[in-house]
Amino acid sequence: MHRYLFSFINNLRLRWKMLVLVLPLVIVPILVVGIVVGGISTRQAYRGITLTSKNDLQHMADFTIDLLNSHYQQFQVYKQDKQRSFTMELATLVNLSYNLVQAEQNQLRTGRIDPETAKREARKALKKVNVGETGYIYAMTTKGDLQVHIAREGENVFDEKDENGRYFIRQMCENALKSQPGQVLYIIYPWRNAVLGDRFPRKKIVAYRYFREWDWIIAAGGYVDETYEDLNFEQRSFAELKAKIKGKMVGDTGYIFCMDSKGNLVIHPDQEGTNIFNARDFSGNYFIREMCRNKRGWIHYPWKNVSDPRPRMKIVRYEYFKPWDWIVAVGSYEDEFYREANKIKGRITASIILLSAVIGIAAIALVILASKVLTDPISHMMEVIRKVKRGYLDERMVVDTNDELGELASAFNRMTSIIKHNKEMEANLAQQGKMASLGILSSGVAHEINNPLGVILGYASYLEGKLDEQDPNYKYVHEIKRESKRCRKIVQDLLSYARMPKPTLEPTDMNTLLEQIVDFAANHTDMHHVSVVKEFRPDIPLISVDGDQMRQVAINIILNAGAAMQSGGRLVVKTDLMEGYVKMVFSDNGAGIPPENLESIFEPFFTTKPKGTGLGLAITKQIVEQHQGKIEIESLVGKGTTVTVRLPVNAAERYYADTGSSE
């Protein structure tokens, strides 16, 4: 059996062979580990969720206690703040009333009014002052005789008692006699005013001050609860508290409820106001009595709702809130606890299956990737070798490893570079031979052609001068003269390209040179419809160039740009300094050059103009390269063309180093 198995494996391709061998080694351990870990995780999940659920119940109980305590403390602080503010207001009113009485006493002292008038005016003034809704200003003597009062003026109240049986008037009289001048005294006592319809005593605060000249105790009193901005503030706040507690869900069906120690439900989703002290669970146990007796703790009991088919175990955490004698209970069903554990168990099982599938797919992908890593470099090498064989010597093998394949690729790349270099040397030698032959041919042709061209041009000029412009033969003679000049220019361009003279290098200010060239070119007929913008960098250094040859370079580029903007346009001529090179940039917004023509743009005799020679840019490139510079063209059809000429700052040093001559 194993013989057939090994035979099957040996006949597989490398990628599939690695897959068959590696995949079982990955999947089987994962399945074993997953099953073991899943079982342990499920048991731990049940334990952890039970503990977590109990902690949640405890946190909910603590949270509810904190809410109750916060409400209790907040309202107490609110009442204390209001009482303190009210006390200060009473003190202000007492001082104001004291000053009114003092004013009347001052008039009495000066003789303007008599004692009876002074006290009568003081009474009128004090009765006009209100304190809250039912408070008022009153004055009495230290014997308890009411001198100023809205209802009981003239009565003696020395023996009046508050709701706790205290002789508060006597206490006020005693303290007034002992007070320091200017001192404001206070007294707080419970008081029920039947006239106002009070059913229960209310806290009353009185601020008073002793006016010794008249033996008057001037007092301002009022009820504290009348200072609250909203009498229903506590009721509304408590209603909001109840709504907040009722809104807290515990699990799916659990809730929070509060009851007093007698079993009266004060907060409950459904049975608020009901007494459940004698309630029993499904087993008949009085669980509420136990909660009321213990005040705080845990309790488990079976409970069956009307909609439940059978009883379910319920767990409740309850705490005691002493200020209100409340028991706060948070309960939930245990099966709701374990519902998450069951979900976790299902998720663990699904995760094991999914993990095995994912790891299997990942293992397949990794095996394929591993085989790809091994075979792709060889495939790439074969592809490059085929291309080099077809003559594409620029192709190179990618070397991204240091292994044997990387070493082989590096050696092949070096060999290809040497072959390409040799090919280029052969091409250069052939080109030099062609140029030498072209120079000899051009010299002979130029000599043979220039002589008859000179005769033709001379006679054409003579005839042009003899004929009137209205003569029908005048335009033919003019055309002969113009075409003769064009032939002579073609011969001159051919000679210039074939026998380019060595540049005569002199320090030159490129900004000044370009300024002259732009001004000259602007008068050319091809440039009349073009707007030329000059952007010269002022700190360009002097560089060694042949001024005449650079002038030829710039004029060729500028006139080409003008020819590309027959309908008008904009040409920007800019200079810049970057990385040891002076840059001349010519940017136009003309028709642009098609991508297929960019590669041939510098070749001799290549032109897209109807009457062009195709030598302008070839000569331009030759001049730039003789100056150890570079020329680049970027163009987009319909957008324009940018020609960049880079000339080295140390052009002279480079030129003489390359030519082997000295200055």
C-alpha cells in the first residue's frame, strides 16, 4: 500500500507534493489542541460567568445604593444651601428694618417729630416689608409685648411655646438683652400656623436685632420650605430616581426592586405599593421574611411566573439603605446566566471548525507560496534569458536574495552589462565612422551645391530688383530666391551637424545671454502671437560655455515652441540652480508632442514639420552634450511641452577632462 502511496506522491508536481506532506502535519495537531482547549474553556466559562454574573448583581446593587445615597445627600445639601441663603436674606431684612427705626429715632432726637409719631411711622414702614409668601417683620419689647405685628399687635407673647414645647420668645428676649450692638441673632423652631392651613409643623427661622433706645426686638421670620424654588422639587427628583432604577435591566428578565423592612414595595416594575412580606417561593419558603430579617446577603429560590412552563431558580443580591430603612434587591434567573456559557460553548465548537478550515486554507496558500518562492526566480531567469537572446540587452534579473540563485542572477546581469557595453562601443564606432563619411560627403556636396546655389540666388536677387512687385513674374522670382535660401540653410545645418566645431568656453552670465536671445526671438514671425515670460533666478553663477552655440540652442528651442503655438500661447523661459547644474527651462502650452515621437525627437532628419530639415534638435543635443550637459523633454498632447537643459557649473573642468586637452 505504501509503495503505491509513495509512487502517487512522487508523480505529483512540487507544489502539490509539498501540500500533501505538510497539510496533515498542520491540521491534525490543531484539531487535537482545539478539542482539548475547547473542553477546558467551556468548563471555565461556566465558572467564570457564574462569578461574573454575581459580581454584576453586586455592582447593580451597589449602583442602586449609590443612586439613593446621592439623591439623599443632594437634597440635604440643597435644603442646607437654601436655609443658609434664607438666613442671610433675613439678616439683611433685619438690618434694613433696624435702619428704618434708627432713622425715625434720629428725627426724634433732632426734634422734628414726637415719640408717638416716630413709632407710628416705624410701624407703617415695617409692616410693608414681606418675607417670602407668609413671613413678615415684627417688633416686640423684651417683655414680650408685640409693638409691630400684622395680626397680633398689642398682645403679649412672652409665654408662647413652639411645637416642641420650648419657650422660644423668652429665649429671644434673653439673648437680645445679652447681644452686642449691631449683632444679628437667629432662632429656629417648629411652628404650625392653623390660620394658614398647616397640618404639620414647619421649620421657621427668625433673625432679630435689639434696638435699645426703644427696647424693641426687631425680628424677621419665615418658613424654610417657602424658599425652595419649586415645592415639588423633591417629588420630581424622587420620581426621576424611581424611573432610573426601574429602567435598569438585569439580564433578559431580571430587574431591581426596593421595599421597606415591612415588605412594602416602594419601587417595583409591576407591583409598586404592594406588601409582599408573606410571599412564598415555589417550595413554600417565606423568602421575603428572610430578606427583611437579614437586611443584606444572597438568596436562591425557585420561582415560577405565569408564563413559565416550570419553575426556574432565581438568585437575588440585596443590600440595606439605612437612611430610608429600605432593602434594595437585584435579581435574575440562573438559566439566563448560563445562556452565555452555552453560547460560548457553541462559539468554541464553531471556532475550532473554522480555525481548522482557515489554517488548512492558510497552509495550502503557504505551501503554494513556498513553492512559488522556489520556482518563480527560475521562471524569471528563463524569461530574462529569452529576452536577452532576442536582443533586449536592457533586461536584468531581479536580485533580491543572497542564495545561489541570487549569485547566478548577479553574474548574468554583469555578463549582460558587458555585452551591452560592447554593443554600444560598436555602435559608437560605427556612428563615428558614419559621421566622418557624412562630413566628407557634406563638404563635397556643400561645395558643389553652394556654387550653383550662389549663382541662382544672385540672379534671382538681380531679377527681383529689376521687376516691379505688380509684375506677374515677380512672385516666381521671389519664390526661387526663398527656396534657394532654404537649400543653403539645409546645407549649412548638415555641415554643422557633421562637423560640429569644438566649443570656445568663456565665463558667461546665462541670464544676460537668455535676455538677449528672448528679445531677439520675440521679433521672429513665428513668435508674434506668443507671450514670452522670463523667470530668471538672480543668483545664477557664471559658467563656461560657448555663447554662440548656446544662442543657437536657445533659439532652436524657442522657435520650435512658437511653431507649436500657431493659435497663440504662452512661453515661460526660466533659469534655476540645482545640484551643481544651471538649468534652462522652456515651458509652452502648445499642442504637445505625441508619445511615439518623443523617442525619435533628437534623431537626425526626423521632423514633423512640412518644410523642416530634422536637424535642429539633433544639433541642439549635440551642442549640449559637448558642454557636458543634458537635455530632456516632457510633453503632453494638448497640454504643452517642457524642455530642460542642464549645464554643469564646472563645465570647463569636465570638458577638458573628457577631451584630454588643457586650457
